Amino acid sequence: MSAISQTLRLDRKTVRRFARAVSTDELVSVRSTRASVLDDYTPHLQQRWATGVTDAVTLTAEITALGYRGSVKTVRRYLQPLRDGQNTTPRPPTPPTARDATGWLTRHPDSLTDDERTARDAVLDRSPALRAAHDQVSEFAEILTQRRGHELHAWMARVGTDGAPALRSFATGLERDLDAVTAGLTLPYSSGPVEGTVNRIKMIKRQMFGRANFDLLRKRVLLAT
């Protein structure tokens, strides 16, 4: 047994217990029969834990007044399994951020996943004001994408009556240049091709900066257009 203890680096008593064991039950079911100084006070600790008192120092002070003569460390060891069980309680779901909610409300419904639709509906169910704002934003999106500029006046009137402050401010800005906005939401013409050409010229200019003279830059711009 001494040789086994030295080879395996185990205590001699541990080696003796394994060597003299008749079955595996004697090895895996080790029961402690020694009484603990905390045994008489565990009902009080259980009761106080159930009421929400979980501080070991506070509980030690309470049972010390009842006659406990042990240390805080013993109480902490007793409470540790209770804390481990408490930590396994699942946390509530994390609330969505303002950025997430804004994306769910302003993006096209077809681009949302099933989970995003569920989260969006849950947010709207909690806030009637947010649901009203979502409906008004969706109406404006349809006017914008389907070129229904003739409906803009009615939409602005509804927003001015019961819209959110941000939407009322947005409608006020549209009213300052209403004719141009209505034309942009009705006519098929736009400044998109011109803006694209200007952006292309700027890109070429940045590429040529410090590398060649104006003549080469002019040729590249003419060839690109």
C-alpha cells in the first residue's frame, strides 16, 4: 500500500479504503455521520432564505443571537448550493434596443424574418401610440414607393391631428416645399441620372489627384460619360 500511495501520489488512508472495499457502493456512497454546529439552525436559514434574505453575514448574526457558535464561513458553505440553484433561474429576455425597434417599424414587412415580426408585434401590442406611428409611417412608405402623391395632403392632415411629434415635424418640413414634394412622389422623373454622373466624375477626380495633369483628367471624364 505504501508503494501504491507513492506511485499514485494518494494518501495512504485513501489507498487502504479502496483496497479493503468489497464493492463499488462502499466507494461512491460515502456518508458523513458527523454532526455539524449548523444543524440546529438550518430551519431558520431555510425560512429566511425563502423570504429573500440571502446575505451570509446577516444570517450569521441572526443565528448567533439564537446560540450559534460557528463562523460566517460555515454559513457561506451551507448557502452556496442554494445560490447555485438560484443562478440557474433563466433570465428574462433582453428588451429590444431603439435601433432594433426602428428597423422593424420602418423596413418593408417582407424583409423581416419570422422572429423579427414576432418581436415587432410584441412591441406594438405594448404601446398603442407606437402602433399608430407605425401605421402612419407605413402609409407614407406606400405613398412614396407607389407614387401616390395625390394622397399626401390627406396623410399630412391625419398626422397633424393625431400624429407623433416627430411625424408632425416631418410633415411641417414637407409643407414648406409641398409642390416639389408632390411632384417627386407623382412624376417618374428624378435627378438620379445627374447625381450618378456627378458622383462618377468626383470618383475619377479623386483617383487622378496628384497623378496627372488636367488634360488626362478631362479625357477620362469624357470617356466615362
